[in-house]
Amino acid sequence: MRAVAERMKDMRKRRRERGLKELRLIVPDTKLAAVRTRVAVEVARLGSESEAEALRFIEAVGEFDAEQP
């Protein structure tokens, strides 16, 4: 049986041939109380202008998903 590393390399190659690329993300662990507390504190600090700015950003990037005429 082939080594795991070889199989993974072949899988990545097949995906690249299909125009796909592997992307790894490191994100905060929301199961940790410290992370949840930090997020809660940051959310509590947000004001209405921050919320409006965030919504404008979401709407702006949402246009990328719109179908092109």
C-alpha cells in the first residue's frame, strides 16, 4: 500500500488539475471559554456605526456573487 503522503500528493495534484487549490485556515476555537469571552467583549464594544460599516462591507462583497449580465 502506498504511503499516506504519496496519496495526499496525488489527491492535491488531481484537484489542481481540476482548478482547485487546498486552503488551510486557522481559526479561534469557539469551544474555549476564553475565546467566547473575548468575542463577547468585542461585540459589546461595537456601536451602531461599526454595525452599519460591517453591513456596508457585506453588501459590497455580496455583489461578487451576483450573476454577471
